[in-house]
Amino acid sequence: MRGAAILAAKWKPVSLMGKHDSEADARILIDALLRQAGWDPADKSQVRTEVSVSGPAALRDAPAGTEVSEEEEARRTDYVLLAANGRPLAVTEAKRGRIDPYTAKEQTLPMARHIGAPFIFLSNGELTYFWDYENDDARIVSSFYSRRDLERLIYLRKEAKPLATVPIPDDFIRVGEVRIVRPYQKEVLRALDHAVELGKRRFLVELPTGTGKTDVICLHSKRMFKAGRAERLLFLVDREQLAEQAIGALQDLCPEYSSYWLRPGMAIQHKQITVCLLQTMIGRYNEFTSGYFDIVIADECHRSIYGAWQAALTHFDAFHIGLTATPAAYIDRNTYQFYQ
């Protein structure tokens, strides 16, 4: 799994932060990254720093420079991010700039387990990994998760059930008429189910024009919501006509989930489904944390995931689904490689 994390490094936006050599410098940068994700490092109800533990449930701030034994060192961490109820959500280990923070994962794991924090961040201020250590390997992310993001992940983990328990429908209503779910569409849905259950996070749906790609992916998204696998979805398109089609399909097939079209100049609405033009999102993705969306769908992905557009997708640490009738396999523009 480490290879996937290394590959993800290619998608990391170029850092605007300067080079730094000490752990103290890294913490200055990490503090800034935490603030960008909605955390206040000075608020001890949100973030505890220089934390050590004495006992299974105790957290205390250790004075800077405190001498500790090797055994105690395994129960120290630079930051603990707290839920609204005060319970640990994540521990964060800071490393100096020249050290790949991935190397600190085994050092940090005992502390996370000891205090019951389900997540780990590893960061040197320029490169940050997120580790859901019970389910996957650490992977590079573009930002820290917010408190809301982490609390949502815990909720989804508790609510998640096998996709097989959510029946694939035989029909659905679209633009006021009943449409039959075709055998090939059911095959696509079953293939997506299987890939999700195997732990895959990237998917490519290739269907000819006119075969209902948008309808199929809306049905899949609705079943992901019902199975407790997702709560927020981003649907990216590159033309207004496709945005109108997407929002119409989502509102027809997923009427119980709130949705909107994020247009230029519009304030972000914290609804479950967001439809947006790539041209709009490329200038706004930094307004969202990496963990804000659970599913990111790219329509006509053979032309929308390359060059400057790519940052609007890879910023989000989510299930990524590409839709296309004509995938590209060029060396510098390979749809299959992007979706693994």
C-alpha cells in the first residue's frame, strides 16, 4: 500500500511554505494547516499539544523539554485533536522538514491506540499523511481533516453495512417517467459494489454515450448513502449542460438528500450533494478540507482530469469515480492509470 501513498505525492500541490529543518519550525507550519482546517491550536477543548499519558484515559500537556524514557516516549505525541465531547479523534506527529513523516507511523500508533484515537496524521508541515489505521495504510492528503470530517467518519464507520443489503432497484422515476434498470446497468452496480467491498477507492465507469451513465452513478451513490458508506458527494462536470443534467438526475433519483449547484460567486452551502463545474472548483477547492466529500464523481473524465483540472479532484481524499464513453490511454493522459 505504500506505493499508493508514494504515487499520491505526485498530486500534492506545490507548497508555498519555505524549507525548514527543525521540528519547531514544522509545528509552526502544522499550526497554520490546522487553522486552515478549522482547528484552533490555542483552544485546549479542540487541540492538545505536547501530550503524554499517565493511565489508560488520562491526557496531560507535558512541559516542553521534559525528559522521558523510551517507554514513555511511545505514549507521547505532538498533538491530539479532540471531538466536541472531548474524546480523542486523532493524534498528530510532527517531523522536521527533511524527514518523510511516513517513517513515524509505527512510533505514533501505540499512542493512538492507548488513548483510543481512531485516526493519525503524520506531517512535517509540507507533506501530510492521514492514517485510518484500522482500515488502510497511511496516504498523502492535501489538508488536515476538520473536526466535522473526523466525527462524520466515525459515524459512518458505525453505520456502515454491506452494499449487498441495499437492493439494486428494478426501475426508477426520471423526468416523470418510469425507467427500467437494464441488465448491463445492474452489472455495473454489482461491479462497483464488489470493488468497494474489496477496499478500492478509485473506479472508472466506461459506457457508450446514451446508455445512462449518469443514472447508473446516481443509483450507486444513493445506495452508498443508504449503506452508510457516504454522506457528502461532489459531482464535477465541465459544461453547464452537463451540470443541469447531473443536478436533475440527482434530484430525481436522490430526492431525500439535499443538493445544490455551486455556481461562481455563490457561498458554499453545506448540503449532502454538490454539483459544480470544474472551472469553478479549480478556484475554490481550497475552501474545502481534503475530507469534506466522501465521493467525488468526474463526468467526461477522459478530458477533465488532466493538467490544471486535476487539482480539483485530487485535493479530496474520497472515493473517486470517473465516467466516460471514451477513456484515453496516452502516456501523458491516461484515464486508466489515474483511476488505478
